[in-house]
Amino acid sequence: MMAGNISSEKIDLLVYGPNKPIVDNGFSDQFVLHPAETRADLDRLSPAVAAKIRGAAVTYSTARCDAGVMELFPKLEIVSSFGVGYDHVDAKYASEHKIVVTNTPDVLTEEVADIALGLLIATLREFIKADRYLRSGLWTTQQFPLSVGSLRDRKVGMVGMGRIGQAIGRRLEASKVPVVYHSRNPAPGVSYQHYPDLIEMAKAVDTLVVIVPGGPSTAKMVNADVMKALGPRGVIINVARGSVIDEVAMIAALKSGAILAAGLDVFANEPAVPDELKAMQNVVLLPHIGSASVVTRNAMDQMVVDNLKTWFAGKPPLTPIAETPVTSR
Ligand code: NDP
């Protein structure tokens, strides 16, 4: 990796994506910030500015940082990306071109785990339907029907057992719900039963909580065969990425009764959500809010800033991704 500049020379940074006050106000006057909210804004940067850019803050996953973007900046040393998932950054290109990529793990783990458990309970116990029922005035004439779903008689198969998966597992354990998991390798220090085969796990449980990274290695891994194995009591909670589930197959399975219900925070083509899903009563749909509280988003924004500042102070960045490791500088 190139050595960071700790001289008095100004450091030019690209701020790519939505405007974030913590990022905009987070740098001393040693840095010059060049905002570009959209891909079209990037193309409007002058070649002279592009040639000076040494670091980039990618402030949301809608700002795709692919090879075509990174090659606009020949002096780019570091991409500091917002979010723990970085499927919107071409990590392979970055690694090949000695560009460090950082993400924002840990600070969002518990927040996302809260959403996963909340979404699971809301789906099983039909919170949204019950809220609509009360507001419509129906409660004054009759009791809300008993929910078919319950957390009490369930066994959860986690798809992914990393930082967030383990935080969800802790919540389920506290709720006295048995947990098993699927991932490519057993997770160190985790005592739940590991299934190397997703279909075998789906046969053994009735609930999937999906929390793996997006990208090619997980694309549509929860497919029609997995849903068939899960069976008619099956419930799917997806707080990972929309790409991980075969959305068309899931809609068909929900319609036919091949599975019972789903709680979804993420979708294949966000922010577009299929009308068929919106029309269903047995789904709870959230607009990708896993980490979306003020306190957690502020911590994530701060980490975007801190990774860049640390790098340009000549130190290893705080949270490089596995594909672009930096152990010393
Ligand atoms: P970690 O890297 O800590 O954990 C990832 C887990 O997924 C590991 O258990 C890993 O195990 C497993 N995994 C990775 N690839 C595969 C694969 N191909 N097949 C099976 N298992 C796989 O990540 P986090 O827990 O911190 O975050 C997980 C993801 O959650 C993020 O990448 C992001 O996409 C999503 N997320 C969503 C949010 C939201 O707002 N809804 C907010 C935050 C995160 P192994 O490598 O052994 O396979």
C-alpha cells in the first residue's frame, strides 16, 4: 500500500454518496473535501481534481464503488465505506490496485440483531395486522384472531453466524428458542450445531434468519429447494441482503403456502419492492432499517471519518476488510 502523507500538504478526499454532516464536518483543514452525491456528479469532477483524490468516503451503499469509479482516481489509496456489508465496493479491483477498503463493523451489530428479533416476533405474532385491526375500529366489535405463528414452538436455523448472527443467537437463547446455523466453516467459539449444508439445516428447522454478506458467493442461496425443505410452517427473516434470497421463488412459496410467512428488511431491487409482496398479509416489510437509528448511524459515519484520518496520519486503518488487509505501516 502507498504510504500516507503526514506532511503539511493538503489531502484531497472524495465524499461519494448522500450528504452526511458527521463526514462533512469531521476533517481538519488539512483535508479538502470534494462531494459527489451521484455517479453523474462524479463525471462532473474536473480531471485536475480527480487526479488529486487520495481517499474516498463512500457514505451509503447506493453509491456503487465499482472498478469504473475507482479507475477515475489514479492516486486513490483508500475507500472508507459506510456499512458492514461492502457488496457495493469492488473489493477485488481494490485489492489488485493496492487500494485499501474499510467498512464499519461492530458499532451496528446489536442494533441489527434487535431488528432481526423484532422482525421475527412481529412476523409470527402479526403485529402489523393487529395494529391495522385496532386502528380500523374492529377491536370494538370482536377480538383479534389468535396468531397461527408463535416463537414458543420454533427452532431457528441461522444462515450466517458472524458478528450479527451471534448477537441474534444470544437474543434467541435468552428467549429460550433453540438455534442451529449454516455457514461455510464452523464459527470459532460457537456451540450451536453447525450444518455445512443449508438444505439439511432447512429440513431440521422451521425458521430461517438470514444474516450473511451479499455478493456472488451467497446470491440466491435461499432458493425454492431450501424453502421446500423448510416446509409449510416455514418462516424466513431476511436482514442480510435481498440478493441472498430468490425473491421470485419466495413470492411463489408464500402464495402457495409452501412456507407460512416472511419478515424482510432487504429486497432484491431496493427501493423497489414487488407489488405482489406488498399485497400479502403474511409478510412484514421494512425499508432496510437494520442499522437505521440516529445513534448507530452516527457511530457508523464517525467510523468512516476515523478510518480516513487514521490512514492519513500514517497508521493502519481501524477496520480494513479481509480482502485488503493492512497490518502495519
Ligand atoms: P460477518 O462477516 O461477521 O459474518 C458473516 C457470516 O456469514 C459468517 O458466519 C460467514 O461464515 C457467513 N458466510 C459468508 N459467506 C457465506 C457463504 N457463501 N455461505 C454461507 N455462509 C457464509 O458479518 P456480519 O455478521 O457483521 O454482517 C453480515 C451481513 O449482514 C453484512 O455483510 C450485511 O450484508 C448484512 N447487514 C444488513 C444490515 C441491514 O440493515 N439489514 C445491517 C448490517 C449488516 P463463513 O465465512 O464460515 O461462511
